[in-house]
Amino acid sequence: MDIWALREEDIDPCVALAATRYADLDVYSTQLWARNYLDNPQVSILRTQNALCCVVYEVKFWAPRQLSSRMVFLAARKGAGVWDAYALCKAQLAKAKSRGCVDFILGTGTGIDLGPIARRLGLKDAGATYRMEF
């Protein structure tokens, strides 16, 4: 399975894919956001043919030398993308480690049960999120 960083030409098809999974997605705003953050080092958007995953990197204000990573978006083509979603999460986790992040947080506010993926990756249930500290 090929994994690559989001490119300009990927934005429209990826937003269309996400819109099939999230009924309330604002397509236009999401396209603008993706174009604005495409080359931002604080955002990592990876994709496969069937899925995409977005992680943001942020410095903890109370610990300015600690970089934290948080997955904010995951979408996979219905019926075809579960293993792609897992592979993307795994790749984002490895990327966060290589960037020197102190943790990786996977949110659960999407309405989609990400527990099986999180547990398979070794993340611990932390209430509203799953988390791994490095």
C-alpha cells in the first residue's frame, strides 16, 4: 500500500472522500483549510488511495520544549479503507516519534469508533482520547 503526503492535486478528491464519511463537512471551507496548511510544518496530512489522515504538531504552552502530536482527522472509503486508515495512523505515529514529539493523541470525537485501531497501535484509553507517550 502506497502512503504519500497530501499534494495540491489530492485536495479535491480527498475532501470529496471525507464528505462521504462526514455528512456535516463544509466542503469549501475544508478545501481552503487544506490549501492553507498544505506546506505548513505544523500539519501532516498523509493519504493512500482509500484514506487520509491529518495530524497537527503543537508546542505545549506549559512546557515550551515539548512537541505534542494530535490526530485531528481520519477518513476512509467505506468498505475499502480500514487497513488504509490503520496504516496511515501507524505512519503518523512513526512520523511523530521521528519529529521528537513527547506523545501522540488520537481523538474520539468523530463519532467513529477508533478504539480497535488505537489498541492495535498500542495507544492507551485516556477517556475522550487514546494516547501514547514516547
